[in-house]
Amino acid sequence: MSSDKAILSQFQLENGSLLGGPVEIPLTVNIRQLNSVANGLVQAQQTSTDSSDIIPYSFYVDDIEIKESLEKYFEEQTNQQAFEKTLNITCVPNARFQVIPVERCTATIEGHLEAITALQFSPNGKLLASGSGDTTVRFWDLNTQTPFDEYGKAHRHWILCLNWAPNGKIVASSCKQGLIGLWVGATGKQYGTKLLSGHRQWINSLSWQPLHLNGSCRLLASGSKDATIKIWDTHLFKAVLTLSSHTASVTCIKWGGQNLLYSASQDRTIKVWRTTDGILCRTLDGHAHWVNTLALSTDYVLRTGAYEPSKESSNVDLDNLDDVALQTMALERYEKVYSIFDTNGGERLVSGSDDFTLYLWKPETDKKPLARMTGHQQLINDVKFSPDTRLLASASFDKSIKLWSSRTGAFLSTLRGHVQAVYQIAWSADSRLLVSGSADSTLKVWNIEKRCILFDLPGHADEIYAVDYSPDGQKVASGGKDKSLKLWRR
């Protein structure tokens, strides 16, 4: 069709909400012009007339991105019948800030005496905690790039996992003895006087109650090899609920934004629990082998709580806000992400297994999976939703990373470059970059738009077990078998 013609188009958001009625636009319209039309339609539906709040969008027709113009899109499509009907154009908001890729190691920090098994940045990216086989939890000053003098030394066995509370104040750690330690993130001192005990075997996973549900971040869940899950009151230092239904080791748990707890197990099932009373809501079946890992579409917003990386330059000091203010800010951020998939809202859950497959679930309401995702040739070790919830990345022992649509589960691309198993992956805050750590002793930074390696980061002397991208997008931390913690910056 000639370029001087126009087509009737209906703009809509990802959750199906329509932006006004159908409008006629020329086929020569480009991305910049489509953005002007979409923002005009959005502002027409708002009560505020502040035209300075311009949102950058990407545009999709039938899950295919319009990259240049509508004319170019139709040239690449074989189905010309699309001209005979109203064209539905989905507007996908992009991050309003852009993370600059990390490309060099700025510090190799000694401190741990054994392999680093876990590490995580605080919700605002200003602090870092790590756990090691030397039984300690260490905290790192990211400005001076040195370890705190105070650190967690109450454990007597390997640290297996750690997790920051979403208000950024407390870090929980668990060890191979089945004990949980609590630490003050700002100082490294122990919170309370004792370790939490109750599990009969080691703890594989920890998850805090989301900030928007409890401003004081009081409750903590733990999943253990003893096949049970416990919910702890960290103010009273005792377990308030024990969830028992799994018949084998609990490998991963996630505390969702609707106050449901999701647990994966070596009994090949995923269970959905009501955390208010411990009732089992449903069991999700499908995997043929151990379920290793879970990810929620809301993981990033639950992890960062009230912290918004795009507003880092604002004058809001989260450290000085009370629990109620933090909870209100966290709820506002969560509700925006919760409604992305559907006007009625809903979280998505993805599970990865030793059976080489992933399943995509709508766990709040459905027992049947939305999609079964196949293609990996070995067990799946890690899976993560992008912060904008639109993509899934999975890491496998088959040396590859795969990208999937989080809406349909459709396969998008394979990222190849590692020469040994990929252990862990982490997204940048703007969802444009992915970093991966591997048994081949390298980190790789991937450009997600171009689906290629952006930077190859050698430097570790052995396998990399843990990697994290700071929520502010400024740095990456990695650690592994060589006992050293490395910081990477742009």
C-alpha cells in the first residue's frame, strides 16, 4: 500500500485499557510521532493537564515491535489483511532513565576466608551484604570499598542465603545448621541477641513480607530442606506459623504482594499459601523433576519497596521517613506494577526445574499454567522477571540464557557466550541490560534490545556463585569460589 495512505488505529495499554477511540494516522508515522499521539491520548484521559510528564513508549502490534514506522512494519508482514480493519497498537512504557553499563572492575575486596555463596544490595543500592562459607555475613562500604568493622559472626556453618528487608534496615541470613541471623544493615551489628532456631535441616530460601503490607517489615518466611516453611516474627524472635504440606526439600519461596506465599520443592510441586492463617490455597502441578527456582513479576518492586530509581535525584530521604510513609509509597509503586497484565490486576509466577522446562502461572486464581516453556538442554538454575515485568530471563547449566515473553511465555532469543554453566543472572533497573555469572569465572553484560554481549568481564579466579545489580543501576557486585568480592562500575 502506498505511503500516502492512512490507517484507522486503536491505541491501548498492556492491560487492555483503551486510550480514547480509534484515530486515523498516516502509514509514514514514525516512533517519535507515535509517542506524541500516545501521550496526547493519555493526557486527554487524565484530570491533570501537566504536559511535562511525557512518557517514552514502545509500540507493538500482535507482540511485534514497531521499530521505525508503520509503513516499515507492514512491509515486513506477509498478512496484508491488517489494512482492512482497525489496527490495535499496544503502548508499552519504557523506563524514563537509562542505566549506563558497567564495564570495569573498580575494586577487589578481600575479607571472606571461604567461597562467597550469597550477596545482595540493599533496596536503594547504597549498602551491600554478603555471606560466605567462612560462616560470616559481611557488610561493605561502597564509597571506600572496604568491609565494615562489625559483621555477622554468630553462625557456625556455611551461609546459604541472605535477604534484605524491603525497608533496607535489617538483613536476614540462614546457614547450613538451619539457623537464621538478623543484622542491622547500616552497622553490621547483630539485631537481637540470638539466632532464630526451629528448622531441623538447613534453610534454602528467605523472603520478607512486602513493605506495602507492613511498614515495619516485621515478618520473615524461611523454606528448609526439612520440607517445612516457617513464618517468623522478627520483633518477638519466634515462629508464628509452620506450613507443612511439601514432602521433600523446599528449594525456593516468594512472598507475593497479595499476602500469598509461593513455595517450590523437590517434590515437583509449587504450593500457594495464605500467610494470615497458613491455609494451603492450591497446589500447582506440572514439573517432572525438582523445582529449583521461582520468580514473581513483582519481584523488583517488592524488593525495592519505597525506593524509585528514576527519582534518585529527588530530595526524598527514605532513611528519615517513618514506617507509614514508607508503606504508602511502596503501595503506590506496587499497584502500578500489579495492574500491568490485566485491568483487574494480577501477579505472574514463573518456575524453573531440573526437567529443563519453565512454567508460567497466574497463581492467585489458576491451577493450570499459562504456558510451558521448553528449549533448555540442562537444568534451569535461575529465572528473573525484568523490572518492567515484560521479559523473562532464564539461566541454565546448558551454558545459555534464554529470553521469553512474560505475557505469553513465547520464546524470544538465546544468549550464548558462556562456556560453562550459568549460575545466576540479574537485571538492570531499566530492563535494558542483563548481567550473568558463570562457572567459567566470567561475568557478561548483555544488551537486551540487540540480544548480544555488550561487555565480557573477566577477573575472578574461579567459579562465580553470586551476582547482583544494584537497584540504582550504578554498580554490579560478584563473588564466588575465589573468596573475593568484586565491584564493577561504568
